[in-house]
Amino acid sequence: MNETVAAVNQPKTQFKDYPDVLTVQQTAELLSVCKNTIYKLIRENDLPCRRIGSAIRIRKNDVLDYMRQ
């Protein structure tokens, strides 16, 4: 029961609190999905991304655009 109360009292991170360029993990958190879903959206060209070496970065504005679809 204490765990439930602690979870309710934790502050929720707001969209504005995230950086302008996101990792796959951060994008998954924002959309409340798993990382595999983000990879699928990228693979199907539903969510634009930038690759920097092996790292994938997603602009927060692109996430907003996706959410508006």
C-alpha cells in the first residue's frame, strides 16, 4: 500500500520538461509506449528521426506532430 501512495505522490514529468531533442527512451516515455513501438514508428517512417552514428535522436516537435495526427 505504501508503494501505491508513493507512486501517486511522485511528480509527473511534463512535456515541456523534456529537451528539444529526445532519445528513443524519452520518446517512449512521452508517448507511454515501449521502445520497440518507437523503433517501429521510425522504421515505418511515421516518426522522423536523425541518426548520429548509431544513436537515434527525435525532435520534440516531430513527436508533437505525430501526436496531432
